[in-house]
Amino acid sequence: MSGNLRIKPGVFIRLGLLAVAACLGVTIAAAAGDAHSTPQEVFDAMRGSFQPAKAKGVHAKYQWDLSGPNGGQWWIDVEDGKYKMGKGKIDNPTVTFVTSDKDWVAISGGQLSGTWAYVIGRFKVRGDQGLARKLGEIFP
């Protein structure tokens, strides 16, 4: 496991533009640059990138359902400029992302296009597509 995570600037803007262009509405957050990172390390890295001003007026519950040996469930609750994050299941998610642990780390780190993973069925986004895209602004 890597202890040194770097958030790659612009990865979510690129993913968001690809998703909008493909009418998929898929944008995800955080970035872990190491292919050997775990989903937990990706979520830990997200904490440092939160943009409260971009989250002002946003009310959304995000859920991740990740399969694989490092998989599990994670959630983020964004509420008007603030957020809470945890492991497990959140009630009534607004957006749910479903993929494997390895694909989530690869998408987050820019090694796998979220749009491509969506098109080939390895990444599913359920719920409000606009709020899915907004996540990339809130956690750039």
C-alpha cells in the first residue's frame, strides 16, 4: 500500500467533460496516483480536496458500492457547504457509484477513463447525474 497519495489536478474536470460529451453524466471525485492504492486511501485523499464554496447549496448523499478484495461501501453526505464521510451504507443516496475496488482506484487516479468504464459496463452511476457531475467540483 502506498502511504504517499497525490491528488492529480484536473482529473475530475477531464472526466466530467468526457462524461458530459458522452451524455453519461459521470464525474467522480478524488485521486490516488498509485495503482496499488486502496479505495480507503482514495477516500482519505478526498478529505484534503474538499471545496466548501462549491458545496454551498448542495444537498446530496453519495454512495459507493465497490466489489473486490479491498471493496466495500463508502458514503459522503454533502449538506450546504459541509460534508460527512464514512464507511458503510447511507440511507436514501442521491447518487450511487458501482464498480470494483481496482477500477475505482484506477478511475480516481486517471489510469482508467470513467466514461470508458461506464460504456463497457465496469462503472455504473445510478441517480441524479447532475449531482454526480457536481461531485468533481466539490472534491477536485
